[in-house]
Amino acid sequence: MQFPAESGAPPAPAWRLTIWVPLADPSSAKNFVVAIDPVTPPPGLAGAVVAIGNFDGVHRGHLAVIKRALTLAQELNCPCAVLTFEPHPADFFKGPNTIFRLTPRDAKARALEQLGIDGMIVITFDKVLASLPAEAFTVEILVHRLKVRAVVAGYDFHFGAGRSGSPAFLKEAGKRHGFAVEIVERVPADTADINEAASSTAARAALEAGDVETAARLLGHPFAIMGKVIHGQELGRTLGFPTANLLPDPSCRLRHGVYAVRVVAGTETYDGVASYGRRPTFDNGQTLLEAFLFDFSGDLYGETIEVLFIGWIRAESKFDSAAALVAQMKHDEARAREILRGLSGAGKMRR
């Protein structure tokens, strides 16, 4: 999937159409529309049921909103889409990379496509949008530009200048402008603690501490980094641990360390161990994700893969020698295999 550049790009056309082939099962692919700042309903999304929000992380609460939108779309026999915003409002108001993005735009599109919806509509969050009153947002975007059939939002969704548009306002606006509105109530993080809401903020805090297990519980799925495999310095190959290297999103604040992971490459999923950090033993350079896939041979350069973080192993450390690092990496591999063996459905985990 290719998106237009976020800066320095020519003016966006009325819509952009992209076919996204899911990595998990290409045989089930369908047209998935990604529309950037449409001025008319994108092809296939006219009169859609629209789930609206930022959906960063696509956590349990987000899933409840999207699944209700899907159900309603089936009942009304119309398309289902997600309406979201880029950049994240926090980044617009406070500067780039203010917020740790759990699902940057490409990853969000992939996650949404896998849920079976028909498309993702992205509205640029800029000065014009930020100053748009809630009523004007409703009329200009939902009614005129998208011609929505219905809108589904979460209990805490607010929109419009000064966050003046509340769920109650949206319901009333829907009555006045002829579209249905449903509000999904608070969703707990899991059934073990009904007092804890599913939360992107809590998931970010867990990931910053390296607690990927808690993050997965909060999100309802493992945190993942998706990207194109790049050429590195091939230090891992020299040490006997060839790795697939990804540049993370600049906003990512995952704790530097070593993790048990699962890697989705094409139609296959591999167990592995990954280092996320700056390689202090060698150069303390740019932050990089380096994943060693167990029982894999082949060339992944240029391929888009997804690395799912399953368990924490240790913090990033500087070693006195390459030999000492190799000895530790062997322990890391053994520990990763132990963690991954403890999971049910080995090799079948999906977002």
C-alpha cells in the first residue's frame, strides 16, 4: 500500500483508491479503499456506516465500535468504513511525535482491513479542521462530503473546535440531518478487571516499560511494528544470528530491550527473538528493530513484515566483547523459545 507523502505533496484528488492485500491470507483479499481528504464519497463507500475516531492501537474499545458498525452495515445492506484523522491531534497541537503512535497510518490500515471493513477515510487534521465547529464538521464532512448513512462512535468521542461535539451532540445532529447515530459504551480492558477501561494511553505506558504482556491485554492483541525490511550492517549475520531489520516509526517509545516475538512474513508466521534499540556494544546508533526468525532461511529484503511483541526478555545492555554478546544471544534465543512454547495456537497468532 502506498500513501501520499504527508508533506510537500501535491493537492490531494477527490479520493485515492488502494487495493490492500492482507498478509495473512491473500486469497481472501478484496478491494479496500483508502481515501485521503475526499470531497465526494469514495467509490464503494457512498452511504456507508462510518465508525469515527482516532483508533490508535485498534484496542478492545475500538474493536467494539468497529464491530457494531459492521453489524449495522450488514443490517442496512450498505458499506462500512472507518473515519480517522492524520496527523494525530496531539501531534498537530504540540508538534510531531508528541504521542507514541501504536498504529501509524499504514499499520492502522492493515489492522482495519483485516477486520473486514470496506475502507478507511482519512481527514487531514490541520488548522482548518481544528477550528471547525462541531455543527460545521457534521454538515461539511459527514453530510456533504461523505453522505453517511449512519455513524458509530465511542462513549468518550469528542470532535469540533474545542472538543465541543459530544456523543449527545452527535446524536442530536444525526436526527436533524437524517443519519443514524449509535454510541458504544465503555469497554473494560478484560473480564478480569471490569474497572479498567481499554485504553491506548495505558497501553503506551506499558510498552514504554517493556511490559508487552500487559499492553496485549489492554489492546486485545499483541503490539506490533510493521515495515519494510532494510539492509543493515549485517552484524547479526556475522555473529551467527541473521536478522530482518526494520526502522520503527519515529514516535515509537517501546522500551529498548530484547523480546520474544512472532513475525508475519507473507502467508507464514515465524517464532523469533528481537532486539529493539541502538546496539550499544557496537555503535549506539539509530534505533532499529532487529528480528531473528527461528527455522527460517531466505531473503526478506524489501518485503513488508509485521513483528508481534509477545514477551519481555531483558533490557538492552552493552557487552565487553562480541563473544560475550553472542553467549547472551544464545540465552535470549532459548528464553524466547520457552516463552513462545507456552502459548497456545503456536504459529497461528494474528492481530
